[in-house]
Amino acid sequence: MAPLTPLLLRYLVVILIPLFLFSSSASAWKKDEFRNCNQTPFCKCARTRTPHSLPRLIVSDLLISDGHLTAHLQPSLSSEDDVSAGDTPHPRPLVLRLSVYQDGILRLKIDEDYSAPSAPSKQRFEVPDVVLPDFEDRRLWLPRVSSTEDGSISSLYLSDGFEVVLRHDPFEIQVRRKRSNDPIISLNSHGLFEFEQLREKKEGEDWEERFRGHTDTRPHGPQSISFDVSFHGAEFVYGIPEHASTSLALRATRGPGVDHSEPYRLFNLDVFEYLHDSPFGLYGSIPFMLSHGLKGSAGFFWLNAAEMQIDVLAPGWDDSAAAGNDRIDTFWMSEAGIVDTFFFVGPGPKDVLQQYASVTGTLAMPQEFAIAYHQCRWNYRDEEDVATVDAGFDEHDIPYDVLWLDIEHTDGKRYFTWDRVLFPNPEEMQKKLAAKGRHMVTIVDPHIKRDDSYYVHKEATDKGYYVKDATGKDFDGWCWSGSSSYPDTLNPEVREWWAEKFSLKNYGGSTPSLYIWNDMNEPSVFNGPEISMPRDALHFGGVEHRELHNVYGLYFHMATADGLLKRGNGKDRPFVLSRAFFAGSQRHGAIWTGDNSADWDQLRSSVPMILTLGLTGISFSGADVGGFFGNPEPELLVRWYQLAAYYPFFRAHAHHDTKRREPWLFGERRTALIREAIHIRYSLLPYYYSLFRKASISGIPIMRPLWLEFPEDKKTFDNSEAFMIGEGILVQGIYEEGQKSVSVYLPGEQSWYNMRNGAAYSGGQTHKLEVFEDSIPSFQKAGSIVPRKYRFRRSTTQMANDPYTLVIALNSSLAAEGELYIDDGKSYDFEQGAYIHRRFVFSNGKLTSSTIHSASLREKKFSSSCTVERIILLGLPSGAKKAVIEPGNHETEIEPGPLTLRGGASSVALVIRKPNVRIADDWTIKVL
Ligand SMILES: *[C@@H]1O[C@H](CO)[C@@H](O)[C@H](O)[C@H]1NC(C)=O
């Protein structure tokens, strides 16, 4: 009985804190907790401004310096303006800088002129550590600027076929196609650019802002920035996560036909029970938007970590002739910071993603176990519970790779500690999992319990490593651990210190198979304004929290990932899941969509949310299977597993108050269905791992909107229900209870093979299909080859030596191609060439396997004795009887067989059994 009392106490604390915070009802989004645009002065004011109502901005003093173009920017002072300006001081000119980078990237920076005589003493915050360190190496040296004769316009070379046009009066930037002069993206075409310069406080002026009993002292006064950006030739815009939405394309937030919508808000918040469709901000922010249409794609990124609000404007918002202008106008507002913006010319959507990736980086290649199935719950109670759940997977023949422990595993929410009653032998527990090739993840949040006997708190206090409040004392807020302070991870020294906490020596009870989860890093502060940190809190170098709020979570994530890297002396790839994120978070680990709910609409919105993350650089993401809050009906849970098996990050998770929902708790039939869903993911791991590798090189996401693969097919542009995995697989979710049929649009001219039964469907058409209980519709594209592994083990680690199956879907020219990437799944040796990368091509009745070399850098080698045990051919006219394997001139049978090993599947495929060629070797197999 002994453990019961502390358990009960813990339970009460957990229950009571949320009740106290979210008072009355426990089941609704608390809209009033969060500011809307009208309650946010910079947003309210900017949003009411009409086009060209501000004094005209004029560009002067153009100069090419150091290969950049610099100029001054200031409002025109017509005699009329002079009068109305009254006693407002003459504004200092702003400094504008244009730089051009390889592959069609323009960077525009606008900031105060700190060298001016009346310059502000405080520097505005410029976000460090997000732009890749080597980005500057890609800058093109601007030799000169060519201006028109009357001096009204200057233009710059941007890349082949593209140029930048800078209009001087009024100021406007236009990126356009050179030959046709067609604009692609422009800034300030509507004269909405405004930059509130830092200034002295006037007599009697009140800079404070109040919201729900919180006062923001705003010691530096108003400093917001806003401007309009137009995407020309665009039919849709996408991006700017994170918002919950059932639509991938961003809907208009203002203008004709839009009633009282909020702008899209980018402000990292811990939102309790978020809605499935809302422009309000969630846990992470990426101020990157991309446009797409038949004329091509373009992108725009504003590197700014303060609160941002973005309007997508409906045609006619500016009272111009409404319809038919193939252009999407947007309006960007930020509370602070500087203008540091990047324009990407495309012209294809993948070009835009690669251009964005060249600025903010690509995803860090994860270990293989991390892309398999994860089992999580708040909370697995104790070691016995862990052992029982672990054994449950084996008993029910369901593979899984990682078991997660939420906050209750700690000693009183002191991270890096264990509740020694519930978890007396954490090392042994982890070793038992590791013996089956499994891993464990524990949670480590940024709120540090203010307890003098807690070493982390003591060190942070002594070293002055916490974020400070506006008065300069350690900021003290309320979170899971009660009274808490937050490490100031903006400071590199603090990150260093934080990283050390993860060493095996410092983190008692940890083993090399333990990985980490960062939650609540928006940061969440239960008693703070909007459940976060006050904006006037102070960080390293006097930076105000308002200036970096959206990047706080990234720094914490970064420091944690560095900790795991150091723990293994840089040998093993870290795994850290984070809830908060910013542009560049992809370099530090995975992201999930936070505390969703167990309902069908949230299942539906998970797809556009994950697709949007992928488009904005974060390829490794997923949503909690089953929904975090509430109890999913078994049918919903099964459908969720069937969909989530395709998410890049695949984890089940559930709230403390929900019923247990391990896969085998819903009867034999449902256990079988969930097992099948998880098996599909495990069978596709070779394909997924190859796609992760590709994403880590190119920035092209794993899970993709259809239009990324079919950019010229208009019917795909607004599809939010189906998605591609790589180039070869299309998946359609089932988002309704009891759904009997579904319409699936299959793009392209080639056909598609149903992965359930091998049936062929023609492309470029919508097919109405019967919906089955055992799977959601998925299709392999004709012309693709997908490598799979069909033997089921307990975990990925145990699959390493298993043989492969190649599934070849032939197109009308009886051809197909695909790739396979393999390495040790764990270390960084692949960076020195220790990998196998194969290309498979089927044409003229012959399958060829050849290596994709990077001839350079082969300091280390990776070898594999894996073989191919089966080749499945879809779309080959029957009649083929045997196959000849070279080298060796060895013959093997071809026979009809099922597409998958699922019982009862129709057999329309031909199977080459046991070719037994080695995956690492060159060979050909000729079909006779
Ligand atoms: C068939 O697929 C091959 C390989 O992907 C490709 O090169 C070829 O153009 C495709 N043919 C047709 C008709 O789509």
C-alpha cells in the first residue's frame, strides 16, 4: 500500500492544477485566455490602415557596398505632410539592404540606422542561429546596380531569368521574370509598409499594455513593423504554421466574403484543447509562406521571432476591381524586431522548398528506430506497468520501438530525476527494453522547480542562467513543477550547461538507449499572460522576451539535442521531440502537433497540419494517434492508426484522464486491424528511411501535398485529404465514422495500383471506391519501385538483416524506377560514405540494380548481407514464366501471387520468388 498515498497525491495535484487554471468547464477551448487582434494594439491599428494612406516611402542614397545594395528609406515630406506632422519629430531614415544568393534568393533587410546621430541606444533583435552558417558563402557579389535614366527604378540580377526591381518613389520591391517582366512576388505594392522606430517616451505617454490582469511594461514603447506582400500568378498560398485547419490552402482572413476572421497568428502558445479549424496561434511558428498556381511557385520568409499576425486578403479587399486578378495579397504585421526577409523565385514548388532549405537547413537524419512506432501515455505508472505494456506488444505480435515516460516518472517534476518508489531501477528497465532492440524516451521540460535542494535549480540560480523578469530578478512562474524558473537558452553558455545535464554521469538513471522529449517549451507558464512568459521578461544581452518569444522553444530543443549528441561523443544521432518550434527546428529533431482531441475532425486536420509543417521545412512530424484528450471510439482509433502509419512521426499518446488504449484493449478484431496498420509502416520502413535521407539532403518533405508531385494538375491544389509519401505512394484518409465509400482523385497520366489488392486505376480521374474496415485507400504510382521488408520483428533493430521485397508498379511503357538508401541506422558514419544507395530501374523486361555513387568521400564503408527475397511485379502482362539473374545466369520461377502477404488479397501480381541477389550488389534480372 505504501506507494498508494504518494500516487494519490500526485494524481490530485495533476487534476487540481488544470482545474484551477482552466476553471469552469474542462472541455472547451478557452478563447478568452488568448488575445485577439483587436486586443493587440499593433495588430488592431495596422489592420485598419488602407492602401497608400501613409506618407509615401522614398528610396535614396543607393550604394553598392561589399557586394550588397544599400539605401536609405524615408517618408516623403510633402508640404501637406509637414503641416499634419505637427510636433512629431522628423523620422530618421531607415537602412535598407538587398543581397542576392545562389539559386534565386533575394534577402531584404530593413532596420534602424544605428550610426545616425539620434540613433536609439537599444538595438532591435535580429534572430541569430536560424540562418545556416554557410548561407553567406552562397551570396552573389553585386557588381553594380543598373538604374533607369530618370533614376526611378533600379534593377538587379537575381538568377537566370529572374531579376529584382527596386522602385524608388514610392518604395516597392518586385521580383520578376526578366523576359516577360511578369512580377512573381512584390513588397509594398499597396503602400502599407510601416516601421515604428524606437524613440523617447513623450511626456504623459503611457506605453503599458494590459491583458486579463497582466501588465506589460513595454519599456521600449511601440516598435511594430507591417507591410504587404503580393504573390502574382498565384492561385493558392500555403504555409505559416502552426494553425489547426482542415484546409491545406490558406483561406482569406479579410476582404469581401470574409466575416470577422482573425488574421493567422504566429505566437507560440500552450493551447488547451485547440479547435480543429482556427487561425489562432498554436505551439510553433514559421513565418514562411509559399504560393502555387499553374504559372509556378514562389516563397516568402520573414525571419522575425516576435508575435506576428498575417492576413490573407480576399480579392477586392482594396476596393480594386475584384475578381480575376490572378494575384494573392497578404499583409504581415509583427510586434518588434527587424525586416529580414527572403524571397524565393521557384519556379517549381520543389525549387521553393530547396531555396528555403538552403537558408534554414534540412532535417537532421534520425536514427532508424525513431521513424518506427512509438508508444506513449501520460503516464506509464511504474516499472511494472512498463514491463506489462512492453510484454503486451510481444504477446500480440505488434512491433514497436520506443516506450515513453511523461512527467510523472520524475521526483516531483524535477527533470533528470526519477520517482524512486515507482521507478527504483531505471537503468535496468531501459536495458530490458534495449535487449529487444527497443528504446525509451523521458520528458524534460524547461520549467525548473524552484527548490534549493534540486541541483539543477541551484546551479542555474548560482550561475545566473535563468530568464529574468522585467525588474531583473529570476523570472518565477507556475508550471507542472509549481513555482519554476526557465533557463535562458538564448545564451550559448546556458545551452552548453544545459547540454551537459544529459551526460550519462549527470543524468542519473539514464542509459545510452534513452532519448528525450521537450514539452511545454513555448514556454508554457500557467499563471502568465496567455499561459506564457511576460513579454517584458529579459534574456541574455538585454533582449526582451517579446522579441524572441517564438524562437525560445527552438533554442531549448537545440540545447537538448546537443546534450544527447555530446552524451555519445558525437557518435549517435540524437532524438528529441519538441512541441514548440520555429524556422530551423528541423535541424534539431522531430515535432508533433500537440494536444489534439479524440474526434474525427482532428483526425482530418492532422493531415493539412503535417503537410504544412513539411512544406515549411519540418518533415519529421506527426499527430498523437487517437487524440490526446478524450476517449476515441474504437473505430476512430483504428482509422487513426491506419492514417498515422503514414505520418513521418508515428506515436500514440493519451491524456492522464483517458482510458487505457494500448492496441490490444479493444477486442481481437480491432487488435488485428491495428496490428495490420502498424505492420504496414514497418513493411515500408526501407522506403521511409530512404525518403528521410532524401529530405535531409534536399529539404523535400517525406509526406507531400499532391501538387508537389503534380504541380500542373489544378485539381490537386486544394486537396487536403490525400497526400503522397515520396513520389510513389498516395494515401487517402478516411475521416468519417461508418464511412462506406470515398471519392479519391488520382492525379497524373499514369495509372495507380491499389496497395490493398493490386487493382489498377487510371490517373487523372476521381474514383469512387468502397471503403473497407481493414485499411484506408493507398495506391502505388505506376512507374515506381518501392522497397519493403515483410518479416515482422519486435523492433526495427531486429529487422536489420531481414531480406527485402521490391514492389514494382509498371507504367504503360512497362517501366519503373526507385531507390533504396541504407546505413547503420544510428551513427554519423554515413557522412563519411558508410552507406548503400541503390537505384532500381525496370525497362525492356529487365530489372537493373546499380549504385548511386557519391564518388568523393568514401572514408568509411557500410556493408550489408541482406538479400532480395521477392520481387512483386504489377502491371506486367501475364505469360512471364521465369526470370534469369545475372551475374550467374541463374534461373528462377515467376508465379502469380498476392500483392501483399495479407490473407485473402486478390492476386493480380506476378512474383519472382527467392531471386536471392544481395541488396548491395549490381545485378540484373530479366523476365522471360
Ligand atoms: C514510365 O516510367 C519510367 C520510369 O519512371 C519513365 O521514365 C517513363 O517516362 C514512364 N513512361 C510513361 C509513359 O509514363
